[in-house]
Amino acid sequence: MNAQLKPNLGMDVTTFENPMGIDGFEFVEFAAPEGQCGLLHTLFQKMGFTAVLKHRSRPITVYRQGGVNFLVNEDPNSFAAQFAQQHGPCAAGFAIRFKKNADEVRAHVMKAGGEDVEMADTKAIDRPVVKGIGGAMLYLVDDYADPAKVYADFAPVPGADQTPKGFGLTFIDHLTHNLYFGNMEKWSDYYEKLFNFREIRYFDIKGAKTGLVSKAMTAPDGIVRIPLNESSDPKSQINEYLDEYKGEGIQHIACFTDNIYETVEAMRAQGIEFLNTPATYFEVIDQRIPNHGEDVARLARNKILIDADSETKQRLLLQIFTQNAIGPIFFEIIQRKGNEGFGEGNFQALFESIERDQMRRGVL
């Protein structure tokens, strides 16, 4: 990760023993059934990404914006293609960076109970892999300070800036996963045992008709965050995702920006659609978070949510969520101003917003 793109960790981030040397996310890999990958290319361009690399012999494209890398894998003979046949448009894998040698990391993971991935020889980049949540491919990336090594099999797209600023996204903040009810402990234990993750947040959210439980797991570096969601209600938004996606997987990808107003306004201008937030939400911001210093009119115009830490009400977080963009997968745009939570104060509002949409569609 380039120094200028290194996350600025807030005051309440706790780092702890990091035996594997975890150091952020490298990329998320996307795929879609044959003939449907065009939607991925169009989506990422509308989000401000630039196609910077093309695989030298396979139809795989790297889209980049700041320190965020998204891979579009269209290779019909790949793990990603098989994953897309099962799930539809999907996130077939993601990569975590390690300061330690990736082969050593993989040996540790396998010894501690990790699983092999079928068709591992068809992975998008030549780095070790293990099985992740829902059977997705979890890449273990080292040498990330030298992109020429990580993407050795790729060639630059002619004329493309290799470090595009795009609409201001700078790094992947977290990847939230949806799980079948009863699997929360299995996967939280998995990340804790293999990579020394810790639970830093726990939510028990109740809506008008359904509910969910969320456990936020964070790596020792304080950067790699993987919240896990499950629900006992068969009609909940979690289980609606599981039904549509035909399995467990990434629910949303959160990307950080240093100026959420400019980022969201640029995306809206390109046609990216975001979840709606009722006007009443913005009418009580000043009471909920006194002296926040934000432009409430601009927040309301863009439907951006705001939260603050419960102790001081001074460490802020701004966030907004897109409509479902890749099957049931959506994106979050987030700006942290000293707040390293997940928008606990907004979680209920988001849940209720999605639940209202379910009611409109007749799911509830």
C-alpha cells in the first residue's frame, strides 16, 4: 500500500499481536455469468474507477481508484466463472496483504484448519489461496509494495494512469459477509484462529418485522475488518440475500474517502443509485450529535448518514450505501473523522430503510 494511501487510524482503534503481518486489503475479485460481465465494467466506470491492467493471456481486468483494486474476471475456465454459475453476478474472492511470506502464511492457515480451494490453479493472480466464507477464494498477497510483482502477469492498459484518483476512494475499509443462521461462531472462530482477528463490535438489530445479529471482526492491524451478519428470521434481508445469492458471501464492500460529499456527488452524476433516507432523519441530527460541524443541507441532499461515538460525540463517521449493484451485493462509501466504528447509530436506520424496501416489494 502506498504511504499516501495508508489509512489514518482513529484514536479508538486497538491493534494487537499480528503474527502474520496483516496489512490491509489488496483487491476484491468479481465475476458474472457469461455475457453479463459488461455490467461490472459499466458499474466500476460509473463509480470512478479506471481500467489500469489487463492480463497478458486471459480476460481479466484490474480496475483501480486510489488504493482500491477491483478485478473483473471473465475467464470461462476459471474458479471465478464456476462461482458465478452458482451465484450469478458475484464477488468470487478477495485478497489480504501480509508482510510475512505468503507461502508461510498459507502453511500456517492449513495447519490451523484452513481448507484448499477447488480449481486453485485457475486463480486470477499467482499467489497462494485458501477457502474463504461461502467457498470464495481468499488470496494471500505478499510483495504488495511492488505491484509489478503482484500483477506480474498483467500489462498496463495503454495510456491509463496507473494511480488514478477517480472520485476519491482511497482504500477498502471493510467487507461485510452474510451467513446462514448458526454459522456466526464458525466463521468468527475461523478468522480468530487463523489470523488472530478479534471481535470489536456486536449488534443486535430489531426492525418492525425482522432482525439481525452482526459481529464485527477486525485483524490485528486494525485495518482489515470483516463484519459477519446472520438472522433467524427466514424473511429477513440477510436471508433474502442468501436465497438470491444461493449461499453465503460478501454483502457489501465499504470504500473509504477523504471527502464523502464530493465522492457521492460525482457518483450520483454518473447514475449510481443510493439507498434513500427519510427527511426526518436529517431533522434531528443537531439534537442527536450536537456541534457536529457538518453541512446538514448537503448531507440531506445527498442522503448521507452521520454518526458519532457515544462517549464524546466528537469522533464522527459519515456513510452512505448504494442500491444493490452486483446481484444482491452493494457498496458503502465511508469517511471516518476519528471514528473507527461501523455507524452503530445508523445501523438501525439502515436496517429499517432496507426493511421498508422489502415491504414495498411485497417480501414482508
